[in-house]
Amino acid sequence: MKSKYIVYSVALIFALLMVLSSVGSNAATAPFYTSSIKYPSDVGAGQSFNVTIVSTANFANYNFTVYFAGTNLTGISPTSTIHHYSANNPMYTFSMVAPSVPQTLYLYVVTSAKFDGIQYNYTQTISIDVVSPVYFHVELKNPTSYPIYNITATFYVDGIPVAAKTVPKIMPGSTVEVNVTYVNPNFAHGSHTLIVKINNPNIKIDGNSNYITTSFYYGSPPNYDWIFYVFAVVLGVMIIMVMGSGRRASQPKWKRTKK
């Protein structure tokens, strides 16, 4: 009889161990929930940009919420909190327009999803530098009698290539405008040199050659109005001095010698 109880006890313990092992195995296979965010480190004021959020796969009921803050949100779009729901898609991409005022834009990202009825959450704050962009444009002209294909304009700032744009085709006698937006959060205020080169010698920039060099000023130019004020003061003093010397040169009537 005792041996039967021992057998039953061993069987019960074995079954219990199997259950616990199964529970532990299921718990170990539950994925860790997180989200990764792809975004630009800097954008131009008023420029459109994309943000992509990718959460852990194999969850359900995905929620994406984005709050934003800054010193001056004038011109930002959308103007209210962003929210998106998906039953089973872990990826969400949205577009924004940066504020029109340079600053640091903060995005507070909150995501959540469910696994086996349990909700998991993730939060992250990201920052994007909003800077004043520089806009370059050149006019490319085809003076030949035949079309020219795949014309590339390369833009150099202070000798460093910063952008390149390819025009698929320019028809004979036609002119195409090429526009480039240059964004650099570390761009120093002051005078800079812009060089634009074309990969085809037959295409002319602004009707002259396939190469152009010019200078531009980034930021607010220095205010030299004070020079005119100083000049006005100096001129006034000089006028007063001249008038004074003229008065000293003419003697009073009572000091004149009668001839």
C-alpha cells in the first residue's frame, strides 16, 4: 500500500514539475517590448521632415502618441498631439513641419502594445535642432540644338561639397532652375563662399559658364549705422570749428585801425 502512495506522490511531483517547467518556458519566450525612433538630428525652420517609430513585433493593439514642445511653435504642423492606433502593425511614420523659428524642438514619444492581454509601455524624449536654412538656386541653360540628359549641379560651401542635384533632361534652348536647401546646425554666422559646378561643359549656369563662384552672408549682417552717426558728429564738430575760426579771424569794429 505504501508503495502505491509513493508511486502516486512521485507521479504528482513529476506532473507538477512539468507544469512549472511549461510555465517557465512560456514566460521565457515572451518578447521584451521596446520601440526605436528614426528622426533627423536637425531640420530647417519651416521644413517638412519624417519620424518613424518601430515597436517590437508580434504584439497587438499598438498605440503611438507624440507630444511636442519648444520655445516658439509658430508654423509647426500638426498643431496638436499626434496619436495613431494599429491592431497589429508595429511601425508608424508621420510627417511634421518644423516651427518657423530656430530653436530646439522636443518630441515626447509614448508607445504601448499588448501581449497575452498584458499591456507594455515605452517612452522616449528626442530633440531636433531647428536651424535657419540657406537656400541656393541656379539657372541651368542648354544653348545647344539638342537635348542634354542627366545634368548634375554640385554645390560647394567654403570648398566642401554640401549638396548635389541631378536634372534628368534639359531641352534645346531651355532653362531649368535648380533649388537646394542647405541645413547645418554648426554653420557659423559670417561671410561664406558658394561654388556651383556642372558635370557637362555644354550646360551654362545663369547663361555664362558651367562654373560659378559667389559670396553670401549667413545670419544678420553687421550693423554699420554707427559709422554714419560718428561721421555726422565729426562733421558737425568740424563745421563748428570752421565757423569758430571764421569768427576769430574777423576783428571787432572797435579794434580796427583807422586808415
